[in-house]
Amino acid sequence: MLISKLRKLTSLHETRISINNEPSFSTFTSKKNYRSLVTMSFTWDKNQEEEEEEESKYSNILRQCVKTSKLDNAKAIHAKLLKNSGGTSSLYLHNHLLNAYVKCGDTVNGLKLFDEMPQKNVVSWTALIAGFVQKGFPIEAFSLFTRMHQSGTKPNEFTFVSALHACSFEDRLNLTHAYQVYGLITRLGFESNVYLANAFLTALIRHGRLGEALKVFEWCSNKDIVTWNAMIGGCMQSCCSEVPRLWYKMIHEGVVPDNFSFASVLTGLAELLDFELGVQVHAQLVKFGHGSEICVGNSLVDMYLKNRSLAEGFKAFEEIPLKDVCSWTQMAAGCLNCDEPIEALRVIGEMRRAGVMPNKFTLATAFSACANTVTFKEGEKVHGLRIKLGNDIDVCVDNALLDMYAKCGCMDGAFLVFRSMGEHTTVSWTTMIMGYAQNGYPKKALETFDQMREEGAEPNYITFICVLYACSQGGLIDEGWKYFTSMSHDHGILPGEDHYACMVNLLGRAGRIREAEELILSMPFQPGLLVWQTLLGASRLHGDMEAAKRAAERALQVDRVDPSIYVLLSNTFAGLQNWDGVGTLRELMQSRDVKKVPGSSWL
């Protein structure tokens, strides 16, 4: 480099010498002049190298600011550059500064810097757009993309990815915007870029266009693992039935699944209750070696638990090397769903001994387990833990605590919890109403309902079941009719079979069998098994054999193999000492292969 520069300099002097008929070059270039030329060249190189080193140093610092989100450090670099040169020395450093501002969250000053930049290139626009998307301003990001297009700057693949992500994250940017972006991608020849295909696919999925996403997916010729994962994840959001087909196709095409693939597929199969394919995926999981990853392990446990395979669920759970609170809570909830509440409490106890702090879902599961075992002492222990966690608990946990106290028969405890709650939802009120009704306080239940209405809480379908149940428990016929009528008139809730069953029970227990039967026959839809069974029970209670027979006949038309119908009618015959009728019913049960469910006791 030095020699070539010297040659250029000497050739210029030679030209001047020749034109002016001055002495020859050898005469002109004295030793002093030669040393001066060499010094000039070295100084020029040194200054350029120093500038490059300075830029490299500052750009590295700004990259580190982005990684660590140190906005103050980026601002300090900006101030130093302004002080040293009155402005940044190059577009390269401008872009790094711009990226640091927006990626560290200062989008206002980032945009200001961008507008003041004397030069802008595609990197400048892309850094700004990507920063706005990442910081939660997709509409502004898309507006910047439009400005860029109008300025004549041609986007690159990174710009397009950010524009498509903006369309994904904002409902107001509908699919028309995404299609416009993809049309531009096709026009500029980027349609074979797998990153852009994945971004477009994600936009379609997030806007609920699964059918269109599947078409784009099938059209893609260069799918990678992200493409497959995006499509499987999209199917899980709306239609898990596509998950097995996609999985089979993925494996058939030789795509190696990653941890996200396994976690997604196992979650989808858990929803589909596809145990057979779930076991096959477990085998492939062992083959590819992702079993130790916690997200995959949790999904595998969930698949077994949803299929009520508790033993296999425990095996998969034990194989997770580092269990988090989600792992433990999921295992406890699985035990509860498999009708093993005591086992659920054991898992939660083991979790506490392992030093894992429970979260609100753990507590809700523990309270539900206590409610199902009527284990009041265990419930009090969990209540103590809830108090320790303080304000980190939401209303759902307190509702589970209310339910636990109510099912354990401690309404005083339930009331104290209810009174201490900062927020009461419809579920909170409904739980209290049902608790009072179940524990022999029907009038208190109705008072609670009236208080609920006074405070502006809106009752729902379940609330009215509890209210009508309270009326039936207290024999409050007039109140029952009042609330039953107000459902549709005042609250727009059409009575369902459960509400009619409560009214039949209310009337039946009061001996008004005919009125109860007339109510059933006036139902606006086909009566189901529940209302006829309720009428059968009331008829048996009051020894109305004819009504009992009619109710039994109607119930058997709905379900010929329900043993409770035969048992209720048999007990009615036995109560009236009609042993022939009892014998006939037992013969009928044998001929229809109906088996009575064995009784059980808490004792």
C-alpha cells in the first residue's frame, strides 16, 4: 500500500516537472522531500487505522449494551461521540446507536435519532422496525415499514421478517397487511426464504387461519424444524386432530424433532386422549434423547395423566431430573383427576420437602384435594401456607379455599375467608350459597344470594342450581318458584335440566308428586334421566306406586342399563312389601346384565 501511494505521489511530481521544464525527478526529490512523503503516507494510514479501531471499539460496546439492556451506557457512548466529533463519524456507528436505543426500550429517542441521521440505509430502517416490534409497538413498526417502502429503500429478508411479526402480534393489522407484505416478498424474489415462509405461516396461525396456513405449509418446499413446529403448534390452538397426521408426516420425511416438537405433540395427544400414539412418541423421545428436558418431561407426564394412566405418569415424573413447581403441581392435579386426592396431598408434601415453593395452582390443587377427602386438618395446614404467600395469590385460590371449608362442613371458616377476600367473583358467591345449602342453612344461602344481587354481582347458571337446591333443602316452595321464574325474566338464563330437577325435588319432597310430574311434562325440551330419577325418588319417599312406575318406565326409555333406576324402584316395591315386584325387577336386571354398583363408606 505504501509503495503504490508513493508511486502516485511521485508520478504527479514528475508531471509537474515535465510541464515546467524543471530539473529531473531525481534532482527534485531530495532526501528531505522523500522523508516528508513517507511521513505523510504513514500518518494517513495511521489515522484510518485509528478510526477503524475506534469504530470497532464503540460498536462492540453498543452490542454489549443491547445484550445487557444497559441504555445508560449506550447514551454515554452517544454523548462521547457527539463531544469528540460533533456527531457520529459514520453510518455504521449511527446504526449501532439506533439499534441500542430501540432494543433497550427507548423507542422515542431511537426514532428521534433516526430522523436526524443524515444518511439511512436498509440496516437503519430494519433496526428501527425490529426494535418497535420487539418492544410491543407493532402498529408503529408497520407504519415505519410503509414509510421505508415509500422512501424507495428496498427491504431485505430481515426487514420482511419484522414486518410479518408486526402483523402477527396486532389484531388491528389484519391478514390483508400480511398478504401485502408477502406479495412484496414474492415480487422481490424472497419467496424461497424459509425464515420468511415461517413468519408468514405464524401470521396466518395467529389470526386463526389454520386452513390457509396448512396450504402454505404444504406449498413450502424447504421446510425446517421451525416450520414443522409452527404448524403443529398452530393445530394445537384450534384443531388438535391434525397433530397425529403432521407428526407421522414429519417422521416419514426424516425431520429430526427437537424438544419443542416433542412437547407440542405430546400436549396435543394429551388433549386427544391418543394413548397409543403417545406411547410411540415416548419411544421416539427416548431414541432422540430429549427426555431430560423439563418442558418435554412435563408434557409426557401430562399425556399419561390425561389418559388416566397414573402409574406410567409417575414413572415419567420420576425420570425428570430437575422438577419445577409446574412438574409437581401437574402431578398432584393428575392424581386428583384420577380420583386419588390422598395421593395428590402426598405429592404436594413431597414437593415441600424437596424445597420447591408452591404457587397459586399448587394451593388450589391442595385445597381441592382436601375438599375431596374431607381432610380438614390438612386443609388448615395448606391455609397457613396460603397466608404466608400473602398478596401473591389470586381470587381463584381463595375460591378453592372457600370450597374446601364448605365441603368439610366448616361454614364459619368459609365465612371468615370470604370476609377477608378483597374481591368476590360469581364463583365466590356461588360457593358460599352452595356451602350453606349443603350444610343445613337454606335460609342463610338465600340471604347470601340476595346480598350478592345487592352488591351487583351477576348470578350464572350454576348459581341458580345452588339457589334452587337451597329451596329444596328448606322446603321453600314459594321462594323456589320465585327464583325459578326470575331466571329467564330477570337474568336471561334459560332453565336447564338441573334446574328442573331441583324444582321436581322441591315439589316431590313436599308430597306434591302430581305437580312435579306436570312440571316435567311441560319442559320445553325432552326430559332426561335426571328429572325422572328425581321424581322416582320422591314417589318412593311418599309411597306413590303409580307415579313411581311411570317415572321408572320413562327413565328406562332414556337408559335401560342404569342400575340406580332398578334399585330405586326395587326399594319402592320393598317399602310397600311388594316382594313379587322386587323379584321381577331382579330377574329383569339379570336378563339385561345390569349390575348394581357396590356401596362404599368413608369409615
